[in-house]
Amino acid sequence: MSGGSGARGADARAGIERWLASHDGEVVAWRHHLHRNPELGHSEHATTSFVAEALRAAGLAPRILPGGTGLTVDLEPVGGAGDGPLVALRADLDALPIREASGEPFASEVDGVMHACGHDVHTASLLGAVLALASLPHLPGRIRAIFQPAEEVMTGAIAAIDAGVMHGVDQIFMLHVAPGLRTGTIGAATGPATSSSDAITVRLTGPGGHSSRPNDTADIVYALGSVITSLPALLTRRLDPLDAGVLVWGQVESGKTANVIPTEGLLRGTLRLGSREAWDEAPALVAELLDGVLAPTRASHELEYQRGVPPVVNDAAAVALASRVADDDLGHDAFVPLPRTGAGEDFAYYLDHAPGALISLGVWDGRGEPTSVHRDTFRADDAALAVGVRTYAGLALAAHAELAGAARPDA
């Protein structure tokens, strides 16, 4: 059972269901409030206060992170658990700079800012799970909820970790909305779940001239073309094919006239990788290969390599645990194995400190076409909130059951 073994596990699951029966509408109301009042990364002051006040009203003691946005709260078994295992659950608070056009009756009331990535769903679901767990007469162990700021700008996880949120954590889980999954289901990839996303800028300079005399110039456009085609191809020969690295150029600039060879050019692109090892190697490798591609030309070059976030690599045991939680708490066939996505997620940094998994939460009600995240028309089904509460709570309870079993001498 997801809540542990035997009667105690069944009691815990029944307790979560009792809490939801009384508070399901309240969780939906939280989500609507958060959706109407979105805040951008590192500016989530009102959101932080809203969550903190709900936790304090339940007798809990949240801790605001340095900077005033984001918070954590710990749940302890009656009598304390000392230095026993600690399971963490993470949600994110921030919204996106998008003007909403979803048509929802609870649409954003902040012009140009929208919860277009479901962080309102994550926050309301985790808040509900924390209060549901806190209502249980018996907790199997320590649980920490992390309400992280600034995921969209990819700096919130590092700030939270620097503040100590991962100290002592044995396992960590997060939920993320998945518009392509039906409400009532969850899913996950085993191993790489997301890709890294690094930004690459290449600037070329060199002598220009008349198009009849390319031999007197650096022929910047030709040099750009060499980089455009050769650098992505060479990366596939130097990186493990299983890492599925892909470099895609999104911006090319050079020249203004057909018969004039320009003196400068610009390339910008993104490099996405599927393993932490490849991500660690990539900056030096890109610099080496770029030097080689441009060596035969007269072009001088400047490389700007901007690190994004590493790939999220889900722990296989954590994904298996999530599958069992789905079977126990959501129903047969409620777990969907997923492929890796190309998106970035700063949850990867937490996994440097403890094993865990990014779990996708189905939010499509089956009507019409699903609407993707980061779009002004994004919608998420309110019915998914109860599923999120069950999943967050079930993951914490099941993780403690497994950690306790592993700690037994006869396990």
C-alpha cells in the first residue's frame, strides 16, 4: 500500500481521503486565488504569504526563505522522529510574463502575468497534501514541503538549496502538470526525464570586401555556414548517442548586400543534452570543436556559453514507487510511462543531493485539444487538484514505508 504496510497504511490513506472529502473545494479555491494573482520569479511575496498563513492556521511553523519568497515546512511524527529518514516534496510558486487568454472565470487579474505552467496547481496540491498529512494521527516519519520561488528563471532551486532545504533529505519528489495526460493519471520517465538547455552565442569577425574577391576576406557568411552545419554534426560524433544531444540554431545574422562580404556575423542557438556527464563536458567540447571548424578560415570568433540547468535524471526506484502509489491511490492503469522531454527544470539540482523523481500530473479533462504549457490559452482541470494531493501525500507515505523497510536488519 502507498501509505505503508498493513492496517497503518490503510489508515493513512483513509485519513487523506477524509481530509479531501472535507477540503476538496478549499484546495480548488486556493488554486483559483493563486491563478488570479500570479507573481513572477523572486517576486512571489503575496504567494509566499498566502501559503504561510494557511500553514500557520493549521498550527504549523513555516520558514520563509532568505529574500522573502519561497518557504519550507516540516512535519514530524508525534514525539519527534529524531534523525530518522526525511522525505521532501517540492512545488514551485512563480508565474510567467504572458497575457492570459484562457477564458477561465478565474483568469489572471495581473496584466501580462499568468500561471501558464501550472505552478498554481502544484502549490495548491502540495499545500493540500501538507495539511492532509498533518491531520493524520500517526505520521511514519519526517516530511519536508518545499515551496520554491523562481523556477521559470532557473535560479530558485539553487537559492533554496543554498538556504539548506536539502539538509538531511533522503528522497525528494515533485509534481508537474502534463496537459497531454488525462486527469486521474500520473506518469514519469525512468532515467533522463528532461533535457538540459544551454544557450550558445558565436560572434565572428574578420576582413570583408567585394564578393568577387573572397580570397581577400574572411568570408564571414561561409564561416557561419560551416559552424551552422559542422558544429551540431561533430557534437553527435563526440557525445554518446544515448545522450541524444541536439544543437539547434535559432538566430543567424550577417550582411546586408548581395555583393558585399560582411565583416561580422552572429549565431545563437540552444544545446540540449540528456545526461549530467554530457552537460558537464559540453562547454569545453563546444569550444574545442568551434576552434577546429574555424581554423581554416580567417575569421576570429568569440564564444559565449550560457549554462541553463542540467537534465533531470529520475531515480528508477523512485519512479517504481510512484507507479505503486498510482495503483494504490488512483486506480489500475493510472500510471503512464513517459519518454524524456526537451524542457528544462531546475529540480535537477535537488537530485544532486538526494535521489528522487519528477512526476507528471495529468490535467486534461478530455474535452477538446490539450493546451500546452507556456501558452496564453493554457488550462488545467480543477479535478486534477485532488489527484495532486493524493499523489504528493502518497509519495511521502510510501517513501517512508520503503525507507523504514530498508533500515530493518532483516530487510
